[in-house]
Amino acid sequence: MDQVDPRRLIPRTDDLLALPAVRKAGERLSGRVIRELVRQTQEQARRGELAPGQVEPALLAAVAARTATTLRPVLNATGVIVHTNLGRAPLSAGAVAALVAASGYVDVELDLATGGRSRRGAGARAALLAACPAAEDALVVNNGAAALVLATTALAAGREVVVSRGELVEIGAGFRLPDLIESTGATLHEVGTTNRTHLRDYASALGPATGCVLKVHPSNFRVDGFTSAVALDELRSLTAAHGVPLVADLGSGLLAPDPHLPEEPDAATALTSGADVVIASGDKLLGGPQAGLLLGRAEVITRLARHPLARAVRADKLALAALEATLAGGSPPVVQALHADLGQLRSRTDRLAGALRVPVVAHDGRVGGGGAPGVPLPGWALRLPEALADPLRTGDPAVLPRVHDGSCLLDLRCVPEGDDDRILDAVRHALATLDAADAGGAG
């Protein structure tokens, strides 16, 4: 008797698309994505990887597991608070709620009382000024690099930006400040040397061609030893005498001094010291969404806001909503991790170590994101076998450890306490996966 080709028993596309669970998935997944999942499952059966009777349950599992984004949540067990590869600052509950509220129609540029147009991002601007009273005005753009580009374009396009050679830093992904500034049409006028710059160096550089003086905090490295730099208050007397704007790029996003980071510059101090404009990032130590913050004298901020480039780099409604909520709401996760209670952190670590029967070792966390380079944040970590790093990263939930000196280290500083048991389950699952792999290899 002739045998029926098993491939002819594979369920038809129309039948699979008509399954109630598949149709329900159309509320969260596009038709294109669902049809691709159907095709992939059918192809598995055609290759003999699935029996025809397994196609339907395999498709239902694939549809249930598929999300509309490929981004996966990660539990950050590295001890690095502002982790660039993990999206920098995790948002506060208030900021997340604000994002959801702003995902629909919102009065981002509308005065509901009058029905007329209002100033864009007025709420975020007011929250910034309340958090940093030293600023007369504020402007929000889409990231820190955009803030620098806007400032140098509006103040110095076709003119010179005077900057110390020791502050011409390279930021993330290979982008260099000199390249960013020169892309605006401004000319760099470098002064001083890599390790030493004096007030007289700036004084000799200022002239009719000067558009602004730029002071950059070298946030991702430190130079020690025979060094010299000019403070903002010293520069202020010089720039004021020449009528030249003084721009301070702080990077890390502190609006006020933090006793945990005494050497990290903050916007309030920089403005009080004489900066006309301060630039900072919203998604670093401020703990908010990606944004470039410009704070300073009203006259200069207005000049920047009216420049045509400001329209091209403006922040969207989601960033504005999350930024306002970060400033007006409860303490964001970044601040909580920076100021973590060490006794509680040790207690949490000891509990997991006892459950897993693994040792606890001293471990210094870091600010990350170019903030406070070299400043240790004392704490502890679970020490696990290095081989666990891979199954932890690829597990569900994904857990990112620190691999160091032949060990896999789990630091709970950046892990919400409510996720401790998820870490525990993830480690147990990773151990089981490793044991199964070893047993398979031995067999």
C-alpha cells in the first residue's frame, strides 16, 4: 500500500490562523508576525523536526512566547548602576506610569483651559527649575550629545569654541567631542596641554572670533599627578569681561551635590560658579529617561530654544512625561542603588548565599555611565562558578552577572529587593542546566 507523505498532513495555513489563541494574539502582534510564526512552524514540520500532530501546539507555544519587541528585561547583578549596555537608568514607578499616560493623546502643546497652543514640555521645564533653583530657565532635548551640539551651533557656528586639550574626550561608541563640535560648523580653539591648563591659556585665546568657552567634565576617566585645571568661577570673570558665554558640560546629570560623590560636579554649583549654560544627561545620575538637559541664564536658554536646530533635537512627549515624573515623583532606582543601605544589602546577600550554599565576597559596585570614574561603592556579591554566567544571561529571567577572576559574581545593589527570589530561582535553574549538560557530555 502507498504510504501518505507526512508533509501532506501538516495543518493548512488558514486553519492555523483560525485557531482562537492565534486570532487572539492579533491584538498584540501584527498579522505579518503571526503569519511568519505559522510559516516557521510549518517549515519545521516539513524538515521532519516536528510531527504533523505537533504543529498546532508548537505554534501556540511560539505565539504565546512572542512579544512585540525583541528587547528583553534583564536583572542587573553587575553592581554597575548606570549600565550603558542595559539602557542606563531604570525608570521609577512614577516615570513608568507617566509613560503609559503619555502614550495616548496628551496636552503636550495645548492649554486645555483656553484651547490655545502652550509651551511644549512646560511641566518638565517647571520640574527642572524647581529641582535646580539656580537656573533661570531650562530646555530639554533628546540626549546629552544633542544638547552640546545645539549649544555650540547656536553660540559658535562659524566661530571658535575655546576648550582645554585635556577635556577633548571620547564618549560612547567612539564618538569624540571634537568631531561633534566641528560638525556644527564651529572651529575648535584648543588651549593648554593634556594635563595642565591655566587661566592665561584661555585669556590668550579669547578674541573677536570666540563664540563660547566650553568646560567639559572628563567624566569617564581621571588624570592624577602633575595636573592643573581652571575652575568655573575663575573662567567666569574672564568670559564676563569679554562678553563670551561660558558653557559647562557636566555629563552625569546631578542637579545638586551628593555626599556620596563629593568630586562629581552638579548643575546648581556650576551655575552658582558662573556658568551661563549647564549641559547634563537625564538618564544617568538623575535617574530618568534619555534626555539632554540645558539649564542656565534665561537670555542664553531662549537663544538656544529659538535656534532652528532645537526643533530637530527636541524631546518627544514620552521623554518629557518621564522626566517630569522622575523629578516630581519618588526616589528613582538609580538614587536608591547609589544610597543603598549596606546592612540591608548584606542581609539580602547572606539570605541568598545561605539558600544556595555559596560564599559571599566583598565587591565594589560602580556608578557607571561615565559618572564618578574610579569611585568604589562598597558592597558584597555571591560567588558562583564562572560557567554559570552563560545560562544566567540566556535564562528567563535574564540575569547579567559580573565575570571576574574566574568567578561569576552576583551583586544585588541594582536588583530590586522584590526580585531576590527571581535571582534565586534563576541560579537554581542555571545550575540544573549546567548539571544536565555535564551529564549529557559524560554519557
